[in-house]
Amino acid sequence: MIRTDALRRLPVRTALPALEHALDGQGTAVLCAPPGTGKTTLVPLVLAGLTGDGPARRVLVAEPRRIAARAAARRMAWLLGEGVGERVGFTVRGERVVGRGTVVEVVTTGVLLQQLQRDQELAGVDAVIVDECHERHLDADTAAAFLLDVRETLRPDLRLVAASATTDAAGWARLLGDAPVVEARGVSHPVEVVWAPPTGTVRPPHGMRVDPALLGHVAATVRRALDEREGDVLCFLPGVGEIGRVAGMLAGVDADVLQVHGRAPAAVQDAVLAGSSDGRRVVLATSVAESSLTVPGVRVVVDSGLAREPRTDHARGLGALTTVRASQAAGRQRAGRAGREAPGVVYRCWQQAEDGRLARFPSPEIAVADLTAFALQAACWGDPDASRLALLDPPPAGAMAAAREVLAAVGAVDARGRATERGVRMSRLGLHPRLARALLDGAAEVGGRRAAEVVALLSEEPPRAYGDDLAAALRTARRGGDGYAARWRQEVRRLSSSVDGTAGGAPADDAAVGLVAALAFPERVARARGAGTFLMASGTGAQVGEGSGLHRASWLAVAVADRPAHAASARVRLAAVIDEDTARTAAGHVRVTGEEVRWADGDVVARRVERLGAIELSVRPLRDPAPAAVREALADGMRREGLGLLRWTREAEQLRERLAFLRRTRGAPWPDVSDDALAARTGEWLEPELSRARRRSDLARIDAGQALRRLLPWATGEAARLDELAPDRIEVPSGSRIRVDYGGTQPVLAVKVQELFGLRETPSVAGVPVLVHLLSPAGRPAAVTADLASFWREGYRAVRAELRGRYPKHPWPEDPTTAEATRFTKRAGR
């Protein structure tokens, strides 16, 4: 029997007329409803015609998580007074509970994508609700884009609702074709905010690491909340590991400590959401409890302020979750859990001043995640670059390029990026394309069952207690009785059914595990470098943990690795021991053999190398390298180590300085002789010397000055004016020819004072006055001037007074402008 009273109490009822009017008119709508209003449970029942006199329709509800899908279906069935699988059912990966009379089906967004790829028209479906769209999961964004495409091209009658508690309503409305925004007012219970920051220093999160001091503070805050408030406590933590550690810290509290996360067994999740308990409960949860779920009895929320988001290092082929500060929207969602049934309180474990600096919304997954699976979905949809898909945020070009490279390597797309038959099959396995490749190709080598076992391990990383050896983890899962092992066995059955009839070979378990892992991550096959360090084919270094049995391996297939902030190498979390033949088989597409002529270790190195990506498999000296390759290696050496590899005489350096001066003062056609310019033009000024060189020692014999003259502007005739415009030496009144130093910003003429007597104006080169360094008879600096006439008038008297007593044999006339210049002392008797 329908629970009419419960349906009437759901606040979203007030928005239903406006929602139905919007759908009757435009066919699309954005529904904004606060937590606890019934948007996830009542709206689908009304649209399906199950609560009144409305027309009967078949409705799909897409949820971002399996736990939310099961909970929503169970709640709707309860409202109808039925069991799940009658008029309301659900489908998640590996589990389907529907009946012939099911008209409302709750699915995960991943399952919805599979349904759309199999049947773009969604035959028999009248309406689709994409719930919790504010979370910006990639599958949800993709499904919405596909649904809009279906409405535009095939099914204009298909009704589409984007529903959320907190979202960019204007953006979604615009995306849905200026769809009406329908808002439901919730009967909100007040939630008091208590700011509870740690008293000591807490290091910020990086990678997967969370400071133990923060976890200790969160546990202490839970104990405080139990003492100060009534009702159950819901505590938000970023991941499964943190939940386990805080649970250990809460040993002895007067409450049942329960754990809710995506890996928890369905029975445990259902028990938490059912709310059956004789005493108080502390529910430790990840972000799965932010949306779609009401945890009965909760009056207190303790929020750690942290969340996990995906990040991908495309250059190194490493993807992982990382710990971040939760957004303001997530904070509101979490706090709302405390006020769903009655007034409540939220303890926020950070400073109030920090709150305004948090991001407004979580990062869209499309902007930060590995896009390989998305790119395959788009290719199978017929839009390989996703340019025609209606998305709130376009996929980053670099991430899409990296994704297409992976898809091409595993044979999922052709040269134009279109999905191959193999790619279509891979897309329907419900796996990341890498794992789909490992399942299909691995089944042919080791048998369908064993390939499925390994891929199931790779699709959900096993608990850390299973260790870092993938083969050992497989044996643990086979005999295990924990929740992970149960989920693993269920996934093995699902995957095995998709490759039934594939016999494969019969290698030992360890060899089979290694091959399948290497097929999934070929760029992560790694060869030992010693002391527990490895080099992956991608070029990234990797290191296994202290005490790991993987230390002794010569080769590894690395399945899970992350790269801590500021670390030079990745940390191996999960890997399988393999041999070189397996590495060659799995990563054959990056195996190359060729000649290498390059500058390394200070000289030209010529060799024939066989590589597996960045890993050198074999090396032999190359006795007769191509001359062009040698020239390029020598040029590269000069770019790296500088032009000092050549022979620079004093005359050569002087010529370069003169040319630099003319370039600076007169510009073209005088050449740029800076280090970068010369290194870039070696082919112009160092031929034919460079063509005869074979090694570093040959460079040291090249006369740089002679070569440099090739860059003079001979074609314009300006080269003939070099000595006129920038003379090497200037003749002074004494008859001496004094070298000009062009090494500074202004040419310098260093000359003894007596040799300039009679010269009234400062000498110049190319119209630029030289800077005169006046020297004593002993050649020591006496004065510096750029205005010789001014010096004779104002500065000479002081110099004369200081030096005439020290150098009495030299002339010191009172009027230097009329005196005779000389290089000698006074001529006695003359």
C-alpha cells in the first residue's frame, strides 16, 4: 500500500506542478531542491504516474554512485509499499534488481552510458533524471551530453531533468536549451555551525597523505560531539584509509562505529541507511554520504574539510586520487545532513576565516581526470574529439590528445580517431579501456577466467593489507572472506561471462598475473636499476617500499603507482614480477631499434640501441655514424656546454666583441654574435670545419675567429668597413696604436696620460665616444673620462699634482692641450 502520509510530507511536492508544466512545454528542466525534500524519491514516482492520475511513463534515474542508486530504489519501493524489483528497481555494475513490471529504474551514470551506447534511442524510456549533477562527475556530464544529442536528433519527446541540491542552475539551464529552472523550498531545520579548528600545527594534505595530527583532532571532535550533543554523529573523511584510522582512534566510545564508503559491502551500507540500532551511532563516511542519502538519526555532522579528487600526470602516465580541501558547496551539503530530520549541528574542523577562501564548487572531473574512457565513449558515439557534445566544460586538449594516444595503442580507435569494432566491444565491458585491452588480449594468452581475476583486482585496488605484490594479492583474494574479496568474486563472474569460450594458455599464476598487468599498463613495465629502484618504459623512475619482496625482481609490471609532491620517483603501490619477454610482448608498440648519435657525457656518443620506451635493452657502438647526425650532435654540444668548446684566441674574442658592438649600435646587417644566436647558426659560420669534426677534441682545434668572419655582411659590402667603424686599434698623438676594448657597454681606450697631450676631443668609433682610461706612467689607472676636453680643464690639475712628484722623469706640463705627446721620459739636455 502506498504510504500516502510519507509522500505528502516531502516538501518537493510544492514544485511538482511547475516541473510538470516545464516538461510538458519544453521537455527539459533544471530542478533545484535542498537535501531531504524528496527530489530523488518523489519526483521519479510522480513522473512515472505511480502516485496519482498522471500518465504512465517509464523513468530512468541516474545516480553518481552505487550506494545512492540502491538506497534511492529501496526508498521509492518503500513509499509504494513494495519490494525492490517490482515497480521500482535498480541496476549497478554487477547487480541488477528489476522485474517485468518495473517502470522506475535507478541506475548509475556509468550504466546509463552503457545503455545509451547500446540503444541511442532509449526505446521505451519516457524520461531521464540526472541526479546530483552538481558533483560534476565525468560520467554524469557525458550522459547529459549524450541525452541532449538524442533529444535533438532522435527523440525530441524524451523528457530530461537535471536535478541537484546545490548547482550552477544557470549553466545547466543554458546547456539544456534555456530550460526552465524549478526550485523547491525545503522545510529546513536549523543547523548550528561550530568552528573547531585544530589547536596545533597541521601540515596541509598532499597526494594521498593526510597529517595524522588532523585525523587525531577529528577523532577528538567526534568524542566532543558525543559528549555535547544528542543523536547520531556523521563524520566526513576523505578516504577509506582515513576512515579506518579514525575508527581505530574511537575504540571504546559509547556508540557503534560504522563505516560507509564505496567499497563497503552492500549489506553494511544498507544497514547504515536503514538506521536500525539500539544505541547511538558514529558513521564515518566519505563523500558518498553527501548526496542522495538520508542517514536516519543523524543530528551531528563532524566535517574534516577534506575530499578526494582525481588527478592525472599525462607526461608520466600516472593517475591517482589526491586529497584536496572540500568546496563550499560540499560543505553545505555535508552540513545539511545534520538538519534533515530535526535541528542539528555541524562541527567544522578548520578556521572560520578559511571558509571564504575555499572553492565555490568542486573541480569538474572533466578538467582534472584521465579522459581515456571519456574519449572512447565519444568515439563510439561518433564524435571523436567531443566537439559537438553539449558540455558545461570542454575537455582539455592535452588530456584528450593523451587519451587518443592510449586508445590508438590498444586498437580502440583508427588513425582518424573513430572507434574500431574492437573499441566498441571494449566500451561495452564497463572497464577503463586499458583494463578492457588487458581482459581481451589477456584472455587469449592465459584464459578468460584468470584474465578476469587479474582485471578485477586492477579495477578496484585491493586493500593495503593485501600487500604490493599483485600475484600474492590474487591468492589472498581467492581465499579471502572479507568484503573486498566478495566484491572481487562478483566482478570476476561478470567479466568472465564477457569472455566466455576463450581458452588461452596455461602459464603459472605469477606469469599470468604479470602478463595481464603489463597488457593493461605497458608504459609502466619497468627494469631494475638497483637498490629497489626501477625505470619504467615511460621514462619515470619508480621505487618499491622498504621490505617489499619486489626488491629482488629484475622486471616489474607496475599496476598502481603515485608520485608524491617534490619526489623524483614514483612509489610502487602494486606490481607484478615479469620477465623481459613479457615486457617485450606487452609493450611491443614502444619497442624501437635505431642508431643514436648524440652529445652525452661531454662528447659525441654514437651507438645502435634497442629500446622499450625509455628502457635500453641492448647497446652496440656505431662505428660509422652519418655525418649529418654527428654535426647535429656537435652543435647540440655547443648549445649545452657553450662556445668555449672552440679555440678562442685573443684576436677571435676581440673580433666577436667588435661585431657585438656594431650590432648594438648600428643593427643589421651586422650579425648577432650572442651565444644563443651563434649556437643556432652553426651551419652558417662553422662549415666546413664542423663537417670534418667527429668529437670534442676536434672542436678545440677550430679557430673561432676565422670561422666568425663568415658572418660578416659581405653581400652588402659593409664587411669592408669593419676596421673603419670598429677599428681594432686607434692611433693616439704619441704615435702609438692602442687597442680598443669592446667588451663592455662602451668602447674603452686605456692609454697613458702623456700620450694624449695635444688631443683636445675624445676619440670615437662608429660615432660613439670611447671611454678613456687615463693611465699613470706605470700603467695604473689615474682617471676615467668620456669627455677629454672637460678633463683637461677640470680634472688634469689634480692628477698632475698627485703624480708629478711620483714620476718626476715624465713631463707634466701645465697646459696639456698644447704640449707634445710622448711615450718617453723627459729628454735630458734637449
